Amino acid sequence: MKAWVFVLLALFSRTGLSADALTLSYDELGDLIQKNNKSVQGSIEAIAAARQRVGTLEQTFLPKFGVEAGIAEQREANGVGDTAPFWKIDVSANIYRGGRDDLGILVRESQVLIREMDNQAQFRAELFKAKLDYVRLNSVRQAINLTQSSTDDYDGIRKSILVKAGAGLMTTTSAQAIQLELDELRRQLIILKREEVELEERLALVLGLEQEQKLTLTTAQINTNSSWIPVVTEEDIQGLPEVKKYSLLARSSSLEAKVRNEWWRPDVSIFAAVTGFNVDDKNEFRSLPEREMNFGVRLSVDLETKRTFGSELIAKQSDVASLASQGEYLRRDVEHKVHEYRREMEVQADLSRTFEQGVARAEKLLKQMRGEFERGIGSNSDITGIIRTLYQLKRNRIESVMDYHLSLAGLETMSDASFAEK
């Protein structure tokens, strides 16, 4: 008995106690992504981590301390020698690294900028996905409403036929034929509602909302306008984070090569050390002193860097050339997508107008044929054919408007600089 209670409670919690629908407009998508999207938040943390490394990865000007203890042995040429425990304290500080510290900071600063480009690119990608899902969800819901409306139209004709069949004016086979049309529409309705749930869950995921969160879309997106298409300039394309990232990667690679090119500059350090020896008899002449102190300046050159410098420099130059080529290809690819989006918007705007005209003519004809059918003129097959045509025209119009707004979303994420300020 208790098990059944728990099952009923679980079902009730998913249906009767589901969260209230969230009212969502198209313009709110960016703010919700910035606030809730885990992927975008993760890239922000990566920026913070990169910023922490700037200027602190190598603190070369802070002193280094060392402590030693052990046994020391020293023997003179005349045979006098001694062995005694010792302790040693030394300190050293780098005062010059040939400018490699400043170059290293520039490298890490460029890494911060690259992380920022990654964040902006991630935000743009998530915003683009959210806009596409919003448009598709809008279109699916319009198709659901249309299918339900067409179902009512067919059902009205079916009922009229049944009335006439009862009066002996028609046969019931006509009603059965219309029932087949109704069954097909109901199957389409099942598919559309499944798509609605999938799109709603996918949009909730991108926006960082609960999976069961119901969404009420307030931006209609039911029209097209070929006279207004967003303009994407060359400056917009160059400002895209994905494009800018390649130039930053090339700069970072050049700076890394420049750091290696400074191999010949010496490291200059100052040092001091004091050593104490635990001699047994301080009055007896011994080779080990009681205490020893030294200080001075040390110069060192890393010859290992010189050995690998030549091949590494060639590799870095190849990296820079490769990044420049990839950046140019991406820029051209974006230009192609911009032209593709614009052409698609123009085509879909023209198609939408033709569908509008077809819908208007079909609705006018359907109204006329219904009146004739009620007066006993015409056949039910003519009416069902017009209803079917009208339904398909409206579905095509919905899909055309959807394709128009999908392309518009692509242009918006390329031309709208607001995403870079998030």
C-alpha cells in the first residue's frame, strides 16, 4: 500500500506540482545565459585563473634562502687536515634576467586576452544556440496550434456529414474518409508535441534553468521583413572573438620566441653565505676555520636554451604562419556565412509572401465552398482537399518564417557587439 502511495506522489509531483511557466522574451536570452549558463561561468573562472598568473608566476626578484648541515673535511698539502660538523646559511637574489621577466609578463597577459576571447566566443555560441531553440520552439507551438485548428475544421465537416447521413442525404463513408485525415493530423500532433518538449528542455539547459521548467515565449516571430536585414561590416567580422583569438595566439607565440631569443643575456644575482664549523679545540691550529663568510655577484648563461633556440625559433615562426592562415580562413568562412544568411532571409521573405497570398486565396475559397456544401452543392472531397491545401500552406509559411528568423539570429550574433560587453 505504501509503495502505491509513493508512486502516486511521484507522478503528482511531476504533473500537478510542476513549476509555474517562466515568461521569456527573445531579448532576455543573453542576460539569462550570462547569469546561469555553467559553460560561460566556467570560462569566466578560466579568465580569473589566467589573471592570477600575470606577474606572479615567476617572482625572480624575491630572495632565496638555504640552510645546510653536515660534515666537512679539509686537508692541506702539508698533510694537516681536519674533519668537523658544519652548518651553513646562504641567501641569493636575482637582480637581472635580461628582460625575460617583462616578456614573460607580456606572454601571460596575452594568455588572459585569449581566455577572454574564449569566454566571449563561448557566450556567443550559447546565445546563438538559445536563439535557434527559441525560434524553433516558437514555430513548433505555432504548428501545434495550426494542427489543432485544422483538426477542428475536419471535425466540423465530419459532423456535418453525419447530420446529412442521418437525414439520408449522404453516406457515412464520407465521414470515415475524413476520419482518416483526422487520424493523420493527430499523429502529426503527437510528433510536434514531442519536439516541443525536447526544444523546451534544450532551451532550459542553455539558459541554466531547471529541466522541467515550462516556458512562455512572448516574442511572436510570425512575420518577415526583407527591407530590414542587419548589416555585418568587416569591422564586425574582425571583432568576432573567434577571429581575434587567432591574432592573439600568434602574438603570444611570437613573444614566447622572443623570450628564447634572449638566451645570451645573463642572469645576474647577488649572494651571501655564512658557514660555521664545530671544531673541538679552538686554540689548536687546524685547517678548518671556526667561521667563514662570503658574498658577491654571480653571472650565469643558460647554454641549453641556446642549443634548442634555432629549431624552436623555426617552430614558432611556423606556428605564427599557421595561425595567420587559420585566422584568414575563419574570416572568409564568416563572410560566406553572412552572405548565406542574407540570401536565406531574402528568399524566405519572398516565399513567405507567396504563402500569405496562397493562404488568403485558399481561405476565401474554403469559405465559399463551405457555404455551397451546406446548401447541398459540391462534394465533401473538394472541401477536405482545400482544408488539406490550406493546412500545408500555413505549415509552409510557419517553416519559412522560422528559416527567416534562424538566419536573422545568425546575423544578430555576428553584428551585435553587445555580447562582447557581457
